[in-house]
Amino acid sequence: MTFLGGALATLTALDLLQAGITVRLFTFGSPRVGNDQFVIYASEKIASRYRVTHNRDMVVHVPMHQRFTHLSGEYYQPTDAVNLETCTGYEDPKCSYQWHVTNVKDHLYYLGVVLGTDGCSAVL
């Protein structure tokens, strides 16, 4: 299991845009990718971006917010039900940013699809 897929997708999207290729970025459970200046730049450059987070997903809380920030464009899945809330800004306190206690289970289950296992047993 990798926790860097969303971060690598974000960096790759910027490379593709610089090469003149049109990009629509979708990430699920992405960690924070850069500092404030980076995410302002990336959020302006990647016009079509959708960062989906699920409830208490632990990966979206790393690295620490004191040095790193999320791109804007969060769509938050507050429960296991398949519904998304549109969030505002870079770290919306009504969305994933509200949680201080997190879990890996929510990183492995998005929009009704089991994306992996916890290493011992199937999730859900």
C-alpha cells in the first residue's frame, strides 16, 4: 500500500500542464503536498481538481499542517454512505480537517469501494 499516490498525481499534473497537456486531477486520500506558496500556485495552475477525503482518513493529515497545506478543492465523504460535501479553502474545519483522531480504515474505503486491506483482514 502506498500513501503517496495522491501527492505524486498532484506533482505529475503540474509537469503535464507545463508540457502543454490538459489535466483534470482526481485524488482520493491525498497527503499534504507542499507549503502555503506551493498550494496557492498549484491550485491556480490546476484549474480542474478534485481532492476527495473520507471521514477520519489518517493519510490526509500528514505531513503536519504547521509546514504543509492541502490544495483547495476538497470533497468530503463524512460517513461510509456515498455522498460528498463540497468544502472551501485549503483546510476547511467542517471537512476532514476537523478530526484529530484518525484511522487507516477510512483511507482504504472510498465511495463504497474497498481500496485495500489493513494487512490482516478485509476492510468492512
